[in-house]
Amino acid sequence: MTLKQDAPVVAYSDFLGRPARVGSWEELSHGTFRSAKARIEAGDHEAAADLLEVSLEEADELRDVYERWPAEVTGWLTGLGVDPAALRREMDRLHSVIGDSAMSGIQAEWPAYRDAALDAARRCREGDSDAGELVDEVHAIWLGIHDRAVDRVAGHVDIAVRLCGEDVLGDLWDFLMADWYDAHERRFSPANQPWRVSANQLMTAIVDGFHAHLVGRDRQGDIELIEEPDRIGFRFAPCGSGGRMLDAEITGGTPRSAAPYGFATTTRPHDWAWNEVGVCSYCVHCCLLNVVMPIDRIGFPTRVIDPPVWTGTASAATACTWWVYRDPSLIPDSVYHRVGRRPVDRGGRS
């Protein structure tokens, strides 16, 4: 990675409403912890400290939804009239496979990560000779917290499938993401801002969010950039969240769609899961938020996704690719047809 010395690595983002990483797309494709270590090796301890602090900002949205969603799932199931005893049995089963720490929730573990990141940032600024090791320690703390939180959320979604069947997944995720849908529509509708602005913001949100998911084989948050004439791709090989459901290598040989977890994947085609068999129940929300809902509300998908699918083979490696098209009019008809829609209003060049 080529570093621009004396260039800021963090600045306030009006779009995100908080501090965020800045730099070229090539720089932003590298994970935040890896980038912090590279800055230390280059002697730029101040930049490394800034990156450690911004890792908290990147992770904060996950802290919010990963704390809220499990309780919201159980409340939604209760509202459907699910038998309380059956719900308790499924919760006990989930507890037995993911353990006490995961079931305690991300908020209970968050202070450990926050305190470690802030302490490491302070010591970086002081020129601590152990700064590189401190970054590794903070990374390891967040990796454990993140993965346990993903297990808890995915496990609760799996409970919904076990008790109500996979047909409820579309409605469940619509319920969980209602506020996201509204915000997404308000911002990215072509009536509200030009597509060139939306495209840049959508790509910014991708790199920002998936740094926190610690994507990539070594879980550093590294993203593969793919530039094509009509679109720009962001490949996670694997994703650190949905990828945990399917990928044996990053789960110690126990992808969560396999035993003993057995988290549900689709067994039939559904519009809200790309009409693919084998989409994990957690990944459904990416299809709805980026493809189905935007087509229905603004006329075209905001991000096109090629998801991994579960084949029943625990040794399979996975990758997920997100595409942002340079103009909505360039999105192929097949993208619409894949989710049971027709390309009625693709948007125009802007």
C-alpha cells in the first residue's frame, strides 16, 4: 500500500454525519486496522491513532443494530402469536450453541473494545514502541465481539424460520429495516440528488461498513476493488457477517449453516433472496435493502449484489460482490428479473 505522507486519514463526513476515513479508493480498500499498522511502520503515529479512533465510528452502527435486532425479532414473533414455550426452547437451543458471551449482547462487550481502542490510540500518539502490537490486540477484541454479535443476530433470525417457516423472512426484515428503507429512499431517490452524488455516497458507505465487518480471509477488513466500464465492484472474500454462515475457513470449520448451528438457508426461490436456493437468512436483508426495496420505491436497485449460496459443503470458500453502476440506466434487465421485477423506470444519466 502506497501511503501519502502528511495527508489526513480521517475527516468529518457530511454524508455519514461523523468522522470517517478519507483517501483514494485504493487506500480505502485496505482495512482500518491494517492501515493503522502501516502508518505506524511509516512513523506516522498520529495517523495510526486517528484510524484506531475511527474504527469505533465504523463499528458503531453495528453496535446499535446488533443490540436492537435480537430483541426486535423476539418481540415480532410474540406479536405473531408464537407459542412462548416454543420460543423459550429455541432461545435455550441458541444459547447452547453460541454461548454466554454471545447471548449477553454486543453492548455488554462494547466497553472492552472502546477502552482498548482509545488506550491504544493514546499510546500511539505517545510513540509507544509496542504500538503495532496494540493495534493487533484491539483488532482481536473487535473480531471476537463482532463475530459473537453476528451469531446472536443470525441465530434469532433462524429462530423465526424454525418457528414460522422461511416465508416470513421478507416480512421480518421489512420490519427490522423500516427506518433504513425510509432513509435510503429519501437520500438516493433521483428526485432528491443527482446519481453521481448517490453513487459516491453508496460506495463510501460500502467501504465504511465493511471495514467494521472485518471482511477478507484474514479478517482485516480488506476489500477487492473491481473497475469495469459500466460499474465499480467491491468484493468481500468472504464477508465477515453473512460469510460466517457459509464459509468454513473463517469459522474454524463450523460455518453457521452447518451443524451444530444449522442456521437456515432458503430451500425455495424467493424474490427477496434473489430467487436463489441456499441464501442464508441473514443475507436476505442485503437483497431487500439494496435491490428489491429500491426498485419498488425509486425504480432501480441502488447496489447490485452477487451473493454466495450455501451448497451444504462445509469446506466451500465464499465471496460476495457488490456493484455500483455508473448510471442506473446501465443496470441489465436480468438484475430486475432476478428479483421478480420489471425495469420500468431505470433513472437517467445525471
